[in-house]
Amino acid sequence: MSLLRVAGRPMLASMFIAGGLNSVRNPEAVAPLAESVVRPLTERVALLPDRTEQLVRLSGAVQVAGGVLLGIGRFPRLSALALAATLVPTTLAAHRFWEAEDEGERAQQQIHFLKNLSMLGGLLIAADDTGSAPSLLWRGRHAAKDVRREARLVGRSMRTARRPGAATGGIRSRLGV
């Protein structure tokens, strides 16, 4: 594993661990901001809890678990996807810069929104990173390609091998052997 992965994953994960712990310990502080995003989500997805505090706590737990797993390099692609899934509603709920009336508040919220957007980009890159090992999709494609190539080679060798045999059989039939 490269030094960049070893150093970069914990750096990316640190914000999620800290923010997730805050959401798990104190969901009441975040719940009023999250309400505008939680209601439409709970109406569409029946599996999610109805109470905003519960959903904030659940999101925080996913962030802590995903952050720890990403930081230690266990299931990094899956944990990066889980963190990305929690980051989108968190960003839309907490950093609504387009609704801020004060110019200073708008600028601050826009900075936080763009910071989260940058973190989302990093998570998407981490989710796509195979750690220098080919992905299962790549392996499958190349295995199929190798099988096709081997089948062509076997077909060619069969055609090549039958020509001398056919010629020998033709000579034998002429000689009456």
C-alpha cells in the first residue's frame, strides 16, 4: 500500500469520526438543522426512524464506524461510500448558504458547503481506489478475454492438426491400405 493511502485515509476519516461522535453524543444540537432534510427522507424511505434525533444519531454512528474503518484501511471502498451517503444529507441540512440572509453568514456557510463538497470528492475517489489491485469487474473482463483467446488458439491448433491427418487418410485410401 502506498504511503499516500496510509496517510491520506486517516486524514480524510478524522473529520467524520469527530463529527459523528458529536452527533451520537448530542443529537439535539443538530436535530433542528436536520429537520428540513429528515422529513422528506423519512417519508420516502420506510426503514429510517421517524424521530430526527434518532436519525441524526444513526448518521453519526455510521460516520464513526465508517471513519474508523476508512482510517485503518478495512473495507475502505465500502466505508467511503457509506460516509459519502451520510455526507450529502448532512451538507444539505447544515450548510444551506442560499437561505442565509446575512452576508457574513452566507459566506461562512458557502465555505463549509464547498469544504463538504471537496470531502465528498475525496470519498468518491477513495471509493473507486482499488489499492493497486485490479477490481473484480476488471478481473472478470480479463478472465473472459483470456478464455476467448485460449478458445481461438485451441480452434486454430485443431484446424492445423487435422490437415496432416486428413492428408494422411487421403493417401492411405489411394494406396488401399
